[in-house]
Amino acid sequence: MKKQILILALFFVVALVKGQDSKNFIDQNYIEVTGIAYKEVVPDEIYLKIRIDEKDNKGRESIQSLERKMLRRLESIGIDIDKQVKLNDFSSNFQFYFLKRTDVFENKEYTIQVSTGAKAGEVITELSDMGISNVTLDRVAYSDEEGLKLEVKAMAIKNAKMKAASLAGALDQTIGKAIHIQEYDSPRMFRSNNMEMKVRGVGSMNDQSLPEVGFEKIRVDASVQVKFILN
């Protein structure tokens, strides 16, 4: 019986200590600040949409021949056909042939992935040289998106610490360790809704300089709320 009473007493003491610790943690002086940060990066995944059409050369060359020439030209400038070129669609106007008695033309659409604006310009130049001018920007992305988000979060926390130290210093006080960190929301990535390629420096075919292709940067924003002990 005495042993049971002793065990209950020990449990009571432990619970009391924990309760006091919790109370002290909540009641201690602290400063709460919001840290914000952002970073802009140049996209390193650029997707170009390419369309080849027999109609462009009035059927003088088959779609298969155009495709072979295009792929050889892309390989000659270092494009990995297996990894960087994807066939999106293959179609023809055959369904309209009997209605309008027009010639049947086939077309194919591809997506080509490159990593720099310079390489995009090189692709555009090579395709233009062989008569393929139907090239548009499909989308852009950043390969290490998750790493970028974590980096911006860390920047936001550092910003919060600097802000807290500055505010505490104005009161001749200092900050201690952080006791609470909360994100307002996940880091947000902003891409332009009106994406377009800005091509500059396109001269004659004898011009040795490649066109310069510029893309809008991708921006990541983060916001965090941090509580620091106030000494």
C-alpha cells in the first residue's frame, strides 16, 4: 500500500513539474515578427513547340522527309533526340478532302526542351534556315523548384531574425532562441501568364551571330511568422 502511494506521489510531482514548465514557456516574454523573402531565377527548362506542315511547301516534300531533316539538324547542334524531343500530335486534313476536294496535307507537332536562351536561339535559327518558322514558346520551368522554395524559406526566417533583433535592440534588449515558427502559406512561384520569346539580333542568313532569346524570370515568394524569446 505504501509503495502504491509513493508511486502516485511521484506521478503527481512529475505532472506538476511538466505543468509549470508549460506555463513558463507560454508566459515568458517573446517578440513575434513576420519575415518575408523572394528570389528570381532564370528558367532552365525551356519548352519550344515546333510544327512542321506539308502545306508550307505545297506538298513538294513529305512529312517524313521534313521530319528526318529536322531531327538531323537538331542532332547537329547537340540536341538529344530521345530525351529532348517529344512528338505531341500527328494529323492531316484528310477528313476535309471529300468535302472540299483539297489536297491532303499532313502535319506534326513536337516539343523541344532546351536549358538556355542561347540554345533556344540556336534551335530557332537552324529551323528557320531549313524553312520551319512555326516555332512558339510552350512553357518555362526551373529544374530544382523544391530546393529553390526551401532556400527562400530560409531567407525569410533570416529576415525575421534580423527584424526581431533590430526591434529588440531599440528597447535595449536582445532576442534568444526561436520558440515558434509558422509559414503563412507555401512558397509561391510566379510565372508570366503571357509568356513570349523576345528574340533580338536576328539578321541575314550570312550573319554569324545567333539570335538572343530572353525569357521572363521565375519568382518565388515566402512568408513566415517567428516568435523569439525576448531577453
